[in-house]
Amino acid sequence: MDSSDGENLPLGQCLEALLRARGMSMRALARRVEVAPSHLSRITRGADSKRPSGSLARRVATALDLPSDHFAEARIDTILECVGADAELRDDVYRLVLRRAGS
């Protein structure tokens, strides 16, 4: 996936605009993704430092007819799963991160 194909803002920052564009309410989306509307509301407000899991980000994307990896949280979750399961990849990513951080 090219990063231009996905959203790089947190799901919470773009959810309300996506709902407006689709004429969908927060309650309707919450029903589709099987969470409480208050949970989605807290995510959009950033209340209690709420951030969606990768799984929820994928379900929201699917419910909004977007690719399942549209939101950064879904892509981050996939990266963490892969890196956690592969020691060589983990070392490669770590070296890359250190180079980018200038360490």
C-alpha cells in the first residue's frame, strides 16, 4: 500500500468528517462495528487518551467502505504483529529507526 492511499491522521481526527460525508451517524457506525457510541465519541474527542485498536480501525474502515488498512492504526498494528513475530525483521526495523532518529 502506498501511504498516499491511506489516512495518516489518527482515526479520531478524521472520523467525524468521514461520517458527515457519508451521511452516517456515530450511533449507526457504532452498531456496525459493535462498540458503544460513547466509545467512538471518546476516540473522536481524544478523551481519556482513547485511541482505537488496530482491529477497531479495520472494522471502522470496512464499515465506511474504505480499505481495511486505510487508517494508520490498522497499519501500525500489522507492523507490530509482523515485527514481533520475526526477530530478523525486528532487528532490521530497529536499525532503520535508529538511522532515522540520527542515533
